[in-house]
Amino acid sequence: EGLETGYFVKPTIFADVNNQMTIARTEIFGPVLSIIPFDTEEEAIEIANDTPYGLTNYIQTQDPEKAKRVSKKLLSGIVEVNGKGTGNGAPFGGYKHSGIGRENGALGLKEFIEVKVVSDWS
């Protein structure tokens, strides 16, 4: 309801995905969730990092220590935990083929700064 006009894509969930599938190996910008089963924390980290991209990872856990531990091992520019998004001023950008540099925040301004070193005025 309320989506009768405009361009909208319905959210889609793909279950039983494996890391060899194209959908698991490419960046998809849209309301798509690919579910890849895993047995251990280490396997989950390996699956998440086994891609040429690294924009965002998502962790769902009730254990804050696990969230900290896993987020440090994920090769992405953003890690969202338990549905909490990043703040408006937080740097935005990815690792690997997901881009270099950052937008927003103090790190986003670095792109526009020219640095000059002068050794002596005399």
C-alpha cells in the first residue's frame, strides 16, 4: 500500500545460497538478502571476506563481545550490528573493489585538502 506509483523493487530473500553463486560474489544495491548457512564463527568470517567487495557487513547477535570480535575481522568499510545504522556524520566507504576513500565526516574532507610542506622561508 502506498507504492502504486513510482519505481520500487520488492525486497527479495535468497535462501540456501553458497559462496560460489554469482549472487554471493557481487555487490547488489537493492533490497536483497542472501542467506549463506555456516557452522562456526570462523567459517562465517571466511565466507563474508571471500569476495572482491567490502562495502558493508551485518552482524546479528545478543553477545556484544562476539560483535566486537567478529567486526574486527571483517574486511569491509562498514559493519552494522543488530540493526543499528551508522550516524549521519560517520565515514562512508568500502574496502577492496567497493572503493577507496571515504565520504562524510572528517575522513571525507581529506579528499579536498592539499598539503604543502615548506622547509625554510629564508
